[in-house]
Amino acid sequence: MSWVVSSASALQQAAPKPELTEEPHPAVPATARQAPLCLPFHPEEAVMSPAATFPKTLNPAESPMSGGAAGSHPIELQPGGKRYAAAPGQTLLDAGLAAGLCLPYQCRTGDCGTCKARVLAGEVEHLPASYPLEKAGDCLLCRCQARGPVTLACDEVPGVAGLPLRKLAVRVTTIERPAADVAILHLQPPAGQPLEYLAGQYVDVLLRDGRRRSYSLATAPGKAEQLELHIRHLPGGAFTDHVFGRLKAREMLRLEGPFGTFYLRDSEAPMILLASGTGFAPIKALVEQARRAGLRRKAVLYWGARRREDLYHHALAQQWARELPWFRYVPVLSDANADWSGRRGLVHRAVLEDFADLSGYEVYACGAPQMVDAARRDFAAEAGLAAERFYADAFVTAAPAAA
Ligand SMILES: Cc1cc2nc3c(=O)[nH]c(=O)nc-3n(C[C@H](O)[C@H](O)[C@H](O)COP(=O)(O)OP(=O)(O)OC[C@H]3O[C@@H](n4cnc5c(N)ncnc54)[C@H](O)[C@@H]3O)c2cc1C
Ligand code: FES
């Protein structure tokens, strides 16, 4: 199956059901946890099966900073002048991450636009992507390759440095079902090898047939060794059918992570936390992180769902609102029963009803791509939100309507 395809949708279609069977914990070398900056793997772990992902090894002799492997192209970032090398067939994102650079990215499939950069000099080949590029000269780092030396206008992302990307096998300890179509998986990493990540980041579940599915980590790191994923059932979906049909406690899953540059920025600005459905998961991690760090930034959580029962952690959000003086919670239902006395309609429109001016705010938005896109557009156009203060984690799936 080729990975040079247009979107997550294409990646996830027309492949056989994954075979997920129990496997032993692998021994993850201790050195894997000490890898510098954003290096994706310890070399011995670097076994990404699809062709268009990270390189198998990063041989010091082939260091991007020292000129790169034969046939590779030099890439320069402006401002700053950092340089790395991209091998033929390697995306500019994968090459940059392999070189330890903290480039902006989220979906890695050409759907979200987070990795958009400007080509200042040189020529790139664009791979198919669903995110529209409006200006000539723009590119998506996750969906383009160098054809020669390239200079890019692209700022690195502060804050994600120092987190090694790892593969690990985890044991499913418990499976909660807080709603008919939501499962909460609690996952135990190998003893003494907790995953290092930032609240808001996500992991990929690696399926045996080479496909992967992304899920946000729902707890702040360090709270407990266990990882938590909130998974919504998409009937007919390769992985979620397995979760809701056959997955049992004590089974093993293979993960890779942490991924993404969605995390709590160091700022005093008040926050709008915007979630739809299981988009609550990374928001939960952010709130836990803020609470533990003793932050007192004002935050309002708008959580959108169709019906009351879809707000599967309503009581928890209400509890936060009671306990945290800086936190408010506004649930919004689009298809509520007559007995619902709360807000109705589209969740991002509820924010605009309450905030005519968002210019001093930061927004953290997670969940259905349509909700995220609409919020990004309308918050900027109608309430003056600065584009660079909108942070998003869009749950791109094969069925875009169903996050
Ligand atoms: C960064 C990121 C973070 C995410 N975090 C979360 C999270 O925390 N929680 C969460 O619930 N989800 C999350 N997602 C979405 C998640 O990764 C999966 O896409 C989702 O769970 C569906 O996986 P699946 O294998 O069950 O479905 P897929 O096999 O990918 O199918 C998805 C849907 O498309 C339909 N479909 C598949 N193939 C076809 C076809 N050929 N024709 C028509 N329909 C088809 C299926 O029936 C199903 O309804 C995230 C996505 C991203 C990109
Ligand atoms: S479009 Fe490149 S990371 Fe999303």
C-alpha cells in the first residue's frame, strides 16, 4: 500500500481489518529515552514501516548539519539559518524532525495546515493533500519533498524540545464505557519506562498491517504512569470496531509517540478551551496540567456534543468548575432533548455569542475538523482572534463528519 496519498482518508481506506493479537512487552533500550531533542527514535527502534516516514537511522556521518547523505538536499530555515538535509523521497517534515528540529505539525497527513511554510528559494514537489494552499510559494512540510536546495520561512516551535519519540508496547488495564459510543482505555507502559510527553500531544496506535490511528493523551504527564485514551466508535472503522467489539483488558497495543505541537503555551492570556466529542481528551490533559502547575489563567471550556449523554465527562467538568476559581464550563448541545436547560447550537457559535472580542485570548480547539475549521475562520473574522493564538488538534478521520 503506497503512503504517497492525499489524506488520512485515503490512508485509512480499502485496507483489510487489522489483526491485533497479544504480544510481549519489548525491551525498550534505556538509551531510547535519552535521545536528544525531537529525534524520532533511537536508531534501533526506528522501524517505521511505511516508506514516507522517518528515516531508519540517523548516522552521524550523514548528519544533516554536516552536509547530509548522498543525494540529499540541503534545507535552510529562515529566520535563524538552521540547516538540515532531506533525502530523496523524504518529506521536509520528516527530515526536519529526524534532524532534531522542532517544526510545527499536527496531523502529518496534509489535512490541518499546521505545518504550512513558505518556500523562499528552491523547488519542492507537492504530494497530494486536502489542506488548500492559497498562495503560490506556500507548502505543507508534511506533504512536500525537496528537488534541490531549499530555503524555507518557518519558525521552530518552542516547548517540545527534549522529548524523544518512542515506540512502546502497552497493556490495556481497564476499558471504561462512559457513553454508548465512547471507550476510555487505560494503558500501562512497560515498568519503569513511562512515556514522556506534553499535555495535549497524541500517540499513534500501530496496527499490524502497517496502518496507524492517532489518539490524544487524556491525562497530564506524570500524574500516573498509566496512559489514557478516549476513543469514539466509528461503526465500520478498522480500529474502533476492534476496540468496541473484541478488545479486552490485559491485551497489548503498540504505540508510537508523542506527536504534535498542541500543548499549553507559556502565557498569561485567558483561554478558550473548545472541544467537540472526544476532543475533550486533550483538553482534560491541559486542565490537569494547568491545575497541577498552579496556573491561574482564566479558562472557559466550551464542550459541544449532540445530546446530553455524549458529554461523557460532564460531572468531571462540573467538578472542575466548582473547585477551580479560574475555570468555567459551558456545555453546548446541538440536538438536545426538550428537558435540556443549557446552551444549544454549534459550540463555536456559543463562544462568539459570549465573546465579541477575542483579541486578547488564546484558543485551544480539539475534535471534529469541521468545528475546528469553522472556529478558526469565525473567531478571526468576527472576534479579531490572532491566527497565531489559535492552537488546534483536528481529529481527521476517513469520515470527516464523525469525530
Ligand atoms: C491528531 C489526531 C488525534 C486524534 N485523536 C482522537 C481521539 O483522541 N479520540 C478519537 O476518538 N479519535 C481521535 N482521532 C481520530 C482517530 O485517529 C481515528 O481516525 C478514528 O478513531 C477512526 O479510526 P478507525 O480505524 O476506527 O476508522 P477508519 O477505519 O479510519 O474509518 C473511519 C470511518 O470511515 C468509514 N470508512 C472507512 N473506510 C471507508 C470507505 N472506504 N468508504 C466509506 N467509509 C469508510 C468507517 O466506516 C468509519 O466510519 C484523532 C485523529 C488525529 C489525526
Ligand atoms: S497538514 Fe502537515 S501536519 Fe497537518
